[in-house]
Amino acid sequence: MNSVWLIGAGGMAQDYIKVLDGLDQKFIVIGRGEESAENCQNSTECSVVVGGLDNFLSTKPKVVPHAIVSVGVEKLYDTTKELLDYGVKSILVEKPGAMNKEEFEDLLLLSKEKESNIFIAYNRRFYASTIKAQDIINQDGGVTSFNFEFTEWSHIIETIKKADGVKEKWFLGNSTHVVDMAFYLGGKPKEISSFSSGGVSWHPSASNFAGAGISENNALFSYHANWESAGRWSVEILTKEHRLIFRPMEKLQIQKRGAIAQEFDESIDYTLDEKYKPGLYLQTKSFLDNNIDRMCTIDEQSDMIDVYNKMANY
């Protein structure tokens, strides 16, 4: 069995280590700093190669088929590009994959040139709740409308320490978890009108968002978020027979047509989403098995960047 290169040793990388162990997959963890490596080793009992990816590659290791990039948002682009240049053919990179349109286009072109695949790790596509919802959507004949909210808690985020430029792109780096899940289930936007106002010190482009449109599946959609008020993440998908409610996102509530009650679906097996970070086990397994049906490709993410920039007023 070939080893997987896991780039990064922070909290998210530690979630991947747990999954890779659960999959009985051989892997090498490649970190940068001594402190994060020590924390990772203490938390996971897994050794970490310290010194960063460039130092690791300077030893000329044999290239592996799969690599997972779980570094800070500001380093995603450079790390992924370095792996492409080295010859890795399949790369799973944490969301959002890059910081701006130029970086996405560069990764897309380079991946074509290198005949490699890049996937963006939107693990909510792999929730047990999402998979069940897709079954219901198919049985009901498709989505007719949907709505979503991606409110972020400004009072919390403003205190978080991040590299320069990361919080200024918080919608792209964090809120798109919600947006990707909504458009994954309801269809990518064919037409969209977006409005925004306000702004906070750490995200000056906007703090209040609203919009609506029609998806490629001809479903009507709307969204809103107010980062200076109360709220939470949520997605609601409507078919002719059901309202499918993701609030919290990890669980599925169902409201049947003609009924008032909204009930959690007790038939869903949440075992994997409770044992591991939700969605991460099936996402990683699909990536390693080259089963890409649910994966967000770099092509798809590159196509969506204009929509995201419009929604966020970037």
C-alpha cells in the first residue's frame, strides 16, 4: 500500500490522522514548526516530519499517488502547487483551495498540464444527512426551491488569530462550507442577484448579505446572513413532497407536505459522523478510492469563484 502524504500538523490534520488510522492507511505527516508538530504528536501519538514540505521534498522521496493538504488557508495555494510540480497526481486540499481567482486559475491550468487532479475538501457533501437528503430528492423528482443562511459570529471571529488576509476572505475560506452544500444539493446558480452592506474591521467588504436566483436545475433559491446580529448556519431544501432542514447542518429534519411537525430522521446511521469529524471519513475514503462523484473539483471551484466574489462583495 502506498503512503499518503498529509501536509500540515494542526487541528484539521489531526482529524485526518484519526480517519487515516481508521482506514488502516499508511501515511506520512509533514509539518513545519516544532510546536505544532509536538502538539500533533502528543494528541495523536503519530510522528511528524518537521521542516515543511519544501525541506521534505529536497530529500527526493519517491512520489506518492495521493496527498492531503491541511495547512493554513494562506499556504494552500503554494503547497498544492509544490505538490503538482513534484508530480503528485491526486491532491485533496482543504477549503477553499486558494485565496483569489488568479490562484484558482493557475492551479487549474497547472493541474491540466501535469495531468493531475485537485479536489477541494468540502466534507459536508459527505454527511450522512446530505446523502439521505439526496435519496429523498431523487425520489421526489428533484429540488423545487432552497434557501440557506451563513451567519458568522463576528464577536468570536474578531478575536481569532489568523495570518494576514485570511479573515478578510472569511466568506471564501469558511462560509462557503454552507454555500457549497446548498448549491451541491439544489444546483449551481444559473442566475443570481446579490446584495451586501456594512462591514467589520476584520471583513471590511461586507457583513450583511442577501440574494436570490435560479439554479441550473431551475430551482429558485434565496440566502441571507448578518454577521453583526444573531443567527447560525442552515440549509433548507424543498421538493414537491418534503422540506429538508439542515439545522444543525450535521442532522436532517424532515417536514412532510401538509404537516406542521419537523422531525429528525431517526433512520439515518450517524455512526461515522459521530466517531470522526462529520463527513471526513467518507470524503477521505472516496478520495483514496478515486471515487470522485461527490468531490468538488478544482474546475468546479474555479467556476464558482466569480459567484463567491459577487456574494461577498470582494
